[in-house]
Amino acid sequence: NAGVTQTPKFRVLKTGQSMTLLCAQDMNHEYMYWYRQDPGMGLRLIHYSVGEGTTAKGEVPDGYNVSRLKKQNFLLGLESAAPSQTSVYFCASSGQRASYEQYFGPGTRLTVT
Amino acid sequence: AQSVTQPDIHITVSEGASLELRCNYSYGATPYLFWYVQSPGQGLQLLLKYFSGDTLVQGIKGFEAEFKRSQSSFNLRKPSVHWSDAAEYFCAVVPGSSNTGKLIFGQGTTLQVKP
């Protein structure tokens, strides 16, 4: 039981390049989330999904797109990376609405030069 | 504005001393409350949570937190800190009116433990 996994762990991009971050969970969770973590700002929600085939915007969605084609996977895309998107990205999942307990992946450290 | 505030950005305590990390929230309805810990280079681990009932909740690693509705607070405590507790701690809430489970995080408190 791997829980929540993220791929890749580290990545360096040049301004204007694109990439996709993959989040996978093996807990059959309905809810999945993408956060970014920046120093002194805690974690901020980028996009989230309440089920397969659904996505919604969070607090800081600009410059990112997401897809949830399969229940276990939640993809975060950067179409044209900018230095402001240098951050650590965390994926999380939650199974039961009643608990709202979120399980986090190990993170992806992205640097945009 | 709705928010979660952790007033202390950085705290240093001696090993064996007691610890209290503060968290205040500003939501009308009682939210669901959480404390997470993040060790350097790691993801977030849930320490404890409060949904309803007993306002003093016990968590892992010897931590506890107390919900005080009148003060809109959910402070984290530990009677005796160990060097391995050095980490960043995040308070987080899911607003009581939420149907999506979105977590709102505080800015975090970095705990340093002196030997």
C-alpha cells in the first residue's frame, strides 16, 4: 500500500517549457488536491477534484491545469512555466467526506529558471 | 476575511521543555480542525484532528490540542519536547460549510529544539 505517490520528485524547467506532475493514490479516495508550498505562506490550494472526471479551481489556479481521467490519478500541468511557479508541489487525497482527513504525497520540488 | 493564523513563525525550546503552538481561525461555523507536521524535505503528516465532542484531542507522538470555541483557537501542546520534534507545524481548517474538504492552512510555525 503506497498511499499517495508523486512523480517526479525534482524537476528544473526553463521559462516557457511545459510539464505534467503526476499524483497517484491507491486508497480508492474520491477527493484529490494539488497544493503549492512557498516559504512563509503555508500551503495554498491550486486545484482539486471531488471525483473522477471532475475538477475545480482552488485559491491559486492561474497558470495551471488539471485532469482526473482516472479515479486514482490527478495530473497537474504547467503549459508555459514561469519563475513564479518555482515551488514545492504537494498532492493529497481524502476518502470520506465525514473525516476530511487528507493524506499527502512526498512532494515535487520544481525550479523554473 | 476567513483565515487561519499561526502567530509564531519560529519557536525555539529546550529539549524536555513544554511546548505550545498557537492557532486561531476566523470562520463563522465551527470548522474541522487539524494539525500537521512536516519534517525537512518530507510531506505532511497528520498529528491530530478535531471534528466534534471532547474539546481536548490526543494525537500521535505525544501531542494534544484543545479547541476553545470562545477564543476561536486550536492550540497544540506537548509536555516534554524531544529533539526529533524539530519540524514545521501547520494548523489547518476545513470550514464548517464546506462540501469539498478543502483545507485552509496557516502560515506554519518552525520549531527548533535546543539540546
